[in-house]
Amino acid sequence: MPLSDTGIIVGIDPGTKRIGYGVIVPDKKRFRFIDAGLLIPLIPKILDKKTLFSKIHASLQNIAIAHSPILIAIERIYFGHNISSALSVSEIRGALSFMAQQFDILIIDVHPTNVKQVICGYGHADKTAVRKMVFQLITGIPKSLTSRDAIDALAIAMTGYYSFRGNAIIDKARKSGTTDTG
């Protein structure tokens, strides 16, 4: 399914404690806010995986039905030293990817460094700078939106859009035989 300039994009910030989501649509030179929040506000440590994945599935299904996104961008894990957290987030990412495919939604993975590069122009920008830029690049974000995970998910959605558009441009150039970029 091709991504049009009016296609709805969902960004997901997976975590071991909370899973943020953000929904945007490209609007001329900026993005327009549609929705953001937490798929699961707080993931209790005692919650079994079957119940967790059921809750994630129900939340993602609600988003898919309400917004009909054409692209879901999911942040890749980036853990330096906590293997247990990395494995848990990997399982959540896998479940999210599988569920998105069930709804026939295109999935793209984005790396945290790419999010910082796309949003701030610097791959090592801090999270505060990224969040500040999100409010500048997306119109209509309610001032009441304070969830860091949801704001990060909006940045992930924008990065997913630009990553996909870049890949589409490269693919188009390859098909037309104009792959020389320099």
C-alpha cells in the first residue's frame, strides 16, 4: 500500500513499563496531530505475557479501527546493559509487529539515533530537545499532552514517515534507472 501525503501514520514507543503511541498525518510542510497516549498506561511486573499481548492487541486494534493508518513506525530497542529489559521489549515489539501485519498495516523500524537526527538534525540530541521539536513540528498537539512516551511516539511517527518516503524515492529512482545520487 503506497504512502500518500495524506496517509495516517502511527508511531509506537515500546517499553517495559509503558507503551506510548502517537498518530499524525502529513499536512503541507508540517504534521497534524490526531491522537496520542499510552497503549498500556502501566505494565505490572506480575502481568503474564498472554494477558499483556491481549491488552496490546486490543489497544492496537482500537487505533487501527479508529484511524486506519497506512504505516506504523516502531522504535528499535537500544539497551546497553540490561539484557532482561532488552528481551522484554523485543517480545513486545514482535507482538506489535505481528498485530500490525494482521491489520495489513505497513511496518517500519526506526532507530533512536535516527529519531534524534530526523527531528533535531543531530543524532545525539537529548530527549528534551526532541520533545521540544515535536511541539514545533506538529500542529494541534494539546497542551495537556504530557506523557513522555506519547510525545516520543509522535517523533517516531515523523521519523517513520521520512524513512519510508526516503526509501520510496530511492526505489523509484532504481526503477527508472536514475540511481546516481552524486
